[in-house]
Amino acid sequence: MEAKTIVYILRSERNFNRYYTGITSDIVRRLQWHNSGQNVSTADDRPWRVSVSFHFTDEAKAQRFEKYLKSGSGREFARRHFDDVSG
């Protein structure tokens, strides 16, 4: 099995208007990390759940997609195409 890189969008269960986009190779461990409060950007809105994840075998493509999702047009793309992503 090839190594994979995962681009993910989290949604806060505390503040439904709050989303976080990130990249990892282990989505389960990364979600635990966010929910344990170790990330300053996500600590106040815990707990988090995975709203959507994208799995890539090419890390460079994953990094470009994460950067896109964090842009204005990427946030709009996510809002239009994924039911529970509006931020």
C-alpha cells in the first residue's frame, strides 16, 4: 500500500459555524490531537469531528489542494459541494 496524505476539514461540535482545514498522514491521530487541545487554533472550539477527508498518494498535490481549500474560492467550493461545510 502506498503512503497517503490526507487533506481534511473538521467541524466544531461546539460552534457549528467553525471549521478547520488541515493535512496529515494519520487522520485518527490528528483528530485526537485537535480534540486534546494541543492546537492553539482549534482548542477553544473542541470537540471536533471530521466533516470530509481527501486521500492523496501524491503529497505535493495534497499540499496544493489544502492551500486551495484555505483560499476564498476553496472555502466557497467546500460550501457548495459538501453538505455540512459552510465556513
